[in-house]
Amino acid sequence: MKRLIARLMVLAALVALALLAINSLYIRTGGYRNKLEFQGTNRFHEVPGGLEVVNFGSSHGAWAFDYKAAGVKGFNFGLGAQDYYYDYQLAKRFAGRLADGCVVIIPVSFFSFGLNQRESRNMRYDYRYYGILPYGDIHGHNALDYVKYRWLPVLFEAERLEWIVRDQVPREHGFKHLEKNKFTAKKLASVGRNRAEYHKRLIDQPESVYEYNRVNLEELISYCREHGWRPVLVTTPYTSQYTGNFSSDFMDDFHDRVEAVSEKYGVPYLDFSRSAPYNGDIELFCDSDHLNVRGRERFTGEVIDTLREMGMLER
């Protein structure tokens, strides 16, 4: 019996080693890297140190900032549909990479206080964080997903063996390379209207959802202050085809919520949502409310210049 058990243990070890070897090959493929590129999580494995300025946020933050030509050492921690809880967790995870006095840009979109990642199945992107954050910091974490997304994706992804045998060429997500709007001015009117209606529905949540997001936003701000960083709230530019669908009552309520946090903590708030020339130039956007390559390069430079004028960054 002991000999049988020993043989089974050796067999199990060999199978485990073979599986780990195959998984190692898989996560090195261009196809797998392309998948991470599409998710936006691959860059989190190469976060530099000594960062002077960083941003968090949902897709509006993710697509609004590019520090390559801005003359500062920056990093973009934004991901699509990322709420303030995950902004806060990422800040804690990578705190050692931010320099003393680092400027932390916290995007505030019209729907930010309505993101409900804990309960809405449509907003569940938690799986992205298994390879980035500690296990216990992920909403709804479970052991199977941890193995699936963190350690052995080769067991669960349909393309696994195909990419090992016939790989893809590594590439950046095409969305990043858009230099013009995907839509014509005529089409953008309906696109902007549909996007605005969707974001209004996100806001139509119980008060508990607003409180959840407000508390996480305030915890992030407090964490920044504790570490000697300089938080600033920013609403990124949108097209008039998008902003024109929000009533004055909606905008007043939105600004009241943001300014209440701004005043409570003495944090600057920069609102570019209706700022010229962005609001009137669809060629700076890839759709109704996300900047394209030219737009985000211009906007990042403008934000950096503004922060320097405010004395938050050295000239």
C-alpha cells in the first residue's frame, strides 16, 4: 500500500510539473499577452518606481492620459468600469512606486457614484485583478477563480493549445491607436445620446451605492494624504454630442456631490467636461466620450501644465 501511495504521489507530481510547464509556455505566448493587452492589465506587471504623477479611474481615465510626451514620470492605473474601491486597492498595492509628493489624479465621471460592481453582473470585471491584487482584496474572490486567472489559465481558456502551437503576433490594443473618431458627426449624435442614457441608468441606483462609492473615494483621498501624495479630482473632456444629453438638474447634482468631497478634503477639482476645444472637436475623440491618441496627448499636456501652474508639479 505504501509503495502504491508513493507511486501515486510521484505520478501526481509529474502531472503537476507537466501542467506548470505547459502553463508557462501559454502565458508567454503573444496570444495570451494580446488578451491581457485587451483587458488593460499587462502594464501592471511593469510599474516603474519614483512616479511623479499617476491617474486612476474608469475608461475615461484609462483613455485620457498618456505621459510619454508629457515631460513627467507618470503611470496610468485606469481600467474600464473601474470603481473607487479598486482605485483604492491599486493605490495600496503600488504605494511603493509613487514618489513623495506624487500627484494622484482621480477621475470623476458622470456615472462614477453609480458604479455597482459588487452586485451588477454587467459590471463584474473583478477577474482582472487576480494577477495584480492580493486575493482578499478582490470582490467575491474564490479559490477556483484564483487558480483560473492567477496560476493556471491554460486549464480554462479555449485558445490555450492553439497559441502554443500557432501563436499570434503581440500587438497593442487597436483602440489605443485611433487618431480620429470612429463615427461621423451625424452618427455621433445618436451614439452620444445612447451613451448618456446608459450612464444615467447607472446613476439611478439606491443611495447605498452612492455611499459605497463616496466612502471609497474618501478613503482613497485620505490614503493619499497619509502618504504625502497630492490628490486632485478631474472630470475628463467629452463631446457636446454626449454632454448635451444631461439636464441642468443632473449636472447640478453631479457637481454638488463632487464639490462636497472637494471642499471636505481641500482637494482641487478640475472639470474639463465641457472644455473647449475638446467639447467642439470630435476629431480629438474616438467616440462620444473617450479621447483618442491626439486628444489624450493634448489633454495630458494641458493637465500637466495646469498642475504646474497650481504649484502641484515642478516646472
